Amino acid sequence: MRLLSLVDLASDESGKILYASIKNILQVNDEEVELWVVKAITAKLVDCKMDQMNQVVIVSRCAEREFGQKQWQSLRTKLAAWQENITNVISTIQANKVTEEGTQASSAIQGLTVR
């Protein structure tokens, strides 16, 4: 149950969790906070870094406990952005390929006229 509570904290949009918040929600001692974060990482429930100096956990990814309309919308937005990025990469590659082929053809023609 504590791991699931930690996942709920990690799913917050800010991406940062104070050690004090973890301590309060999980009802553990100060010494146990990092232990529970490591357990959540080991269980592949969260990807995060612990900033011991600032007593904060910086979350980069967390498992979803529920997958509702909000999560579907977030997934749709991310997929649309990825699709746009891939389309831009393909366009750039095609443009560079056309430019490269034109340069090679021009070089070949110049080579023939010089000889």
C-alpha cells in the first residue's frame, strides 16, 4: 500500500516530491524515506533521482494507478508530438538526400566537361 501511495505522489504534474511529503504520506521515519523510494524504483513503479541535499525526489516517469480519460488525452498529445517530430525528421532527411544527389550530379557533369 505504501508503494501505491508513493506512486500517487509521483504522478503529480510538478515532478518533484519533498522527502517530508513522502514521510507524512507513508507514515515512516526520516531514515526510511529513501528506502521506500528505492523499493519503488526496484519495482519499476517510478523512475526518479533523489536529491539528498535538497531533500527532494525528482520524478521522470511513474506508473499510472488508473488509466482514465485524462491519461488517454495525455497519451494522445504525446503521440501527436512524436508523429510531428518524426514527420519533420523524414522531411529533413528527404531534403538532404535531394540536395546531396543534386550536388553529386553537378560534380559528375563538371568532371565530364573538364576532361
